[in-house]
Amino acid sequence: MEKHLFLGDEAIAQAAIDAGLSGVYAYPGTPSTEITEYIQQSPLARERGIHSQWSANEKTAMETALGMSYAGKRSLCCMKHVGLNVAADCFMNAAMSGIHGGMIIVTADDPSMHSSQNEQDNRFYGNFAMIPMLEPSSQQEAYDMVYEGFELSERLGYPILLRVTTRMAHSRSGVITRPLKPQNELNFPADGRQRFILLPALARKCYTRLLEAQPKLEKASEESSYNRYFDGTNKKLGIITTGIAFNYLMENYPAGCEYPVLKIGQYPLPKDLISKIADACEELLLVEEGAPFVEEQLKGYLGRGLTVHGRLDGMLPRQGELTPEVVGLALGKKVDSPYGIPEIVEQRPPALCMGCGHRDMYDALDEVVKEYPGSKVFGDIGCYTLGALPPFRAIDSCIDMGASVTMAKGASDAGLFPSIAVIGDSTFTHSGMTGLLDCVNEGTNITIIISDNETTGMTGGQVSSATGRIESICLGIGVDPAHLRVVIPLKKNFEEMKTLIREEIGYPGVSVIVPRRECIQTLSRKKKTKKE
């Protein structure tokens, strides 16, 4: 047993290795990226042959992780919160089939939307799927939950959803590690065809089994060491708190909280413990990071005239991250924050790196688009999304991964001309290819720019599934070779880029333009490594 200073993400990764992990499957997405990167860089993981290559998207990651579990081995599947939307098909059905080897699914939620397009709380997904969930309040708990979670998954027969948030993922604390376990041997479920073939007749039996398992899952939650009741002398208020919000509460009570506190770290909700605090207290306050997930359930579950405070009644803000100060104010404490931002400090919006190929692509695109009044440019998720900001203001939409191509297609179908999509290389292979196939199948009048920087730039330069394959993918899908154009986005090629964009806008069909230049950050790192 050793003590390490770990990010929450690193604690999760090390725990998985120590627990006998055989494979991690993920697509880069802040704040979950460092989990897979840690395993990729671990000498112990390499020595043990742990799979750690990036997947094309979260759906393929989830399905592959389930395949490893089917083969009896322990698998970890990691994604940011919106990634679970992409993986939801397999996620919901994995709850039906159950697992064989232990399987933990990490969702890294992002309250306050530091690097995301929404604030969704994926505890609702876990509840929807009716599977066990874990939510750590510290890096040590994150480690322990993963280390013990694979065994819990195998004992209960279902995948475990581990929910962390940005502060947990990206803050550090001391973590004591535990003994290294061997990996599971290759083995397959004896009843595999009854559980993993979800034809309606069999799926109905799987669903019945999932429903019948709920008392067992609830019992495991009631008995979990991660659900703890702390008594207090002042029974006017009882506080129910979850995950990292427990820390925010306790920072306001360094000598111990005067009110009874129920800390929840494992779901389904521990109803006996909830009844205990509800019976003891006059009112309840829910302190949870994210949506009012527990609060909404309590209002229906308690079935009594007990007042429940939290995000729904405005005692805590409905959106954004919690902080110790926000929690203190809700408790009526006088809060003096010593960490205010000085007036002299000005907010600095994010910007594309100087020397980035996306800059040159947007400069050329902006010039050409001015020639077509009423034209629209549909953007996508990646560092090139920053083209929405000054000085470019080059895109008109950015909704989700892959939506640039499909929204541009829909607008073209509606009569828009020109309809232009901008998508990055990694996002294209994540979820843009199917939209391109729709366009080719229908001969849509659309111009698609795949801005290729040969990496997954937004999340730190991970390997892109698209590198070296974009042209062959497009040709395989059916793009006319004459209208698949590649250009190097540099100032010296500015006029060439403009001419090329004009020509492809003028073509009444599917055009694909690939401005290709390596990300300035990954190129700099390569040069630095060569010098060393």
C-alpha cells in the first residue's frame, strides 16, 4: 500500500489497473480524458497488456467494453457526460443483458459547462437503466469505488455507472493504493445466448430479471459503506448530500456539522437511511452537484408533509457548480470569500492558437461566404468551434458531434444555398461519416469542409481515427473523386483556397474539401521530443 497524489481521473485509472483491468475503451472528452491517458502511459498497464487505444466514438467504446466483459474480463468505459448520449443504445441494453466480467462505466459530468454544451446529470441515465451507481466524494473514494466496483459489478451481475464531476476529475488529493489483483481468465457466460441475444422473447425475460434484481441492488446500497448517516444535535434541519457536494458542506463545519447528515455515494437511493433522517428532522436540505436528482425523487418518495429544500425551491442555485460559499449561504452562514477576482483581471476568451491551420481555413471561408448573401455555415464540436468567436464569426451553429453535416443537409433540403458544413477530422470519424452517407445517397447540394489537423486537438492532441484515412473513407462512401479536394491551409495558398471553395460551392452535389495541416501544438511537441 502506497500513497500517491492523484487527480480524481488518475485515481480511477490506477484503481482499475490494480483491480485487474484488461481493457479501457473511451473517446477523448473533458473532463474524462486523463483516465485513459494515464493508463496509456502506465508502465504497469503496458506490462500487463491492458488495452488502451482510443475508440472512434463513445458508442463503439461501450460496445467493445461490453464485448470484453462478455469474454469474462474486466473492462472500463470512460466518457464525458454528453458522450453517454452517443453510447445510450448499448448502455440501456447492457442493463438488460447484464455483464459477465466486471464492467464500470465512467461518466464525467460538467456542471457550469466549462467545456461542454450542456449541464446534464447522468445519474438520470443510471436511474433510467435501473443499474447501480457510485458517486465519490473524494479521490480516495474514487479509487476505492473502482477497486471494489468490479467485484460489485460481477456479484450483482450488472454494469456500474461511476459518476464524477469536473472538480473531482481535475483536483488532486492523497490516495492510498491497494494490492494488485490478477486479471480474469478468458471465460464466457454459460447462459450467454439467453442474456446477450435481445430478441423480443428473450429481452422480455431479461427485463423481468432486471426488475426482480432491484431489491438486491437496493439492499447493496443500504449496506454500502459509501452511504453514511452522521447524527447531529440540531434536528430542525437534516442535510442529504451526494458526491463532492459533501466536501462543500463539511468545509462550512470544520468542527463537525450540528445537523444530521446523510451522505449518499451509492445508488439506488438508500430508502431506510432516508427514512431515518426524515423521521428525525423537521425539514430537509438537499445538497447535490448537478441536477436536483435526489431532491425530485424525495418529493415523491417521502409521501409526507416534510419540507424539502434545495435547487427546486431556490435555496441553492438551479444551475452551475456548487461551491463551499454557495452551500454556506444556503445554510444562513456569513461567507467571506478570500478568492474574489480582482477588477484588474479581465476575462480572456479562448482563441485558436496562433499558426493554427483552422485560422487560415476560416479566413478563406469568410472571404468567400461574403459573396453569397444568405449563406449559412454549420459548425461542429472541436477546437475549430472557436471559429464562432471574433475575429472570425464564421459559423452559424454548433449543436453536437456530427451535426454540422446533417444540419447542413437539412437546411439544403429546405432550399438553402449555399449550405456549408465545417467538421474536424476526429469528429468526422466519430459521427460525421453517416451524415455524409445520407448526402451521397440523396445527391444533396452541400459543401463539406473537413478541417484536418491530424489529431484530436480540443482535448490535448490524442490520436485521431481519421489520420491518413479521410480521402479513402469519403471515396468509399461514394463522394465523386473530382469533388474531393485537398489543400494546405497556409497564407501563401490563400487565393487557391478561395478559388477551390468557390468551385465546390458551384457544384450542384456533394463536395468535400479537406484543408490539411498538422496541429501546431502536436507539431511543437514532436519537435521538442526530437531535440531531446
